Amino acid sequence: MKIFRITATVLPVGAIIVFHLLAPSEAAANEGEAAFKARCGSCHGARDIRSWGRQRADAAARQAWFDQFLRRHYPPPGAEHAVIIDYIESTITAGPR
């Protein structure tokens, strides 16, 4: 009976903790997607993102290239710079949709 009470208490608390740990990353992904669409989406889309991924297979080199590219090609405000790069990178690593 005691084990049941502990399990009944621990499982819901664990689920709440996991939910809150996962929620910020989803929010960040949505923020990155929104920033990309607002700043880049009128000219660039999924095809461009896939092409960038194929041209630069190494993730570190790709992120360095994105960083330089965004600094000179319609640079977004500082806060959006990183979330756009993160969104592009997550789209590349997620693979084709």
C-alpha cells in the first residue's frame, strides 16, 4: 500500500517536471521559426535550408557560416540572430519533412 502511495505521488510530479523541461525548447523552436519566417521567409524556405545543410555537412562549420552570413545579409537584431541560426540548424538536423 505504501509503494502505491509513493508511486501515485512520484509519477505525476515526474510528469510535470518533464513537461516543464521540454516546453522551453519547443517555445524556443517556435520563436526561431517565427523569426526566420518574418526576417528570411519571403526569400528563403525549406529548399534553401536543405541546400545549406547539404553544402556544409559539418555542423560547426555550418553554424560559423550562418553566423557570418546573417551578419552581412539583412542582419536581424541581436536576440533574433541566435534563434534564427538555432531554428535553421534544428530544421537541418531533423531531416526532410
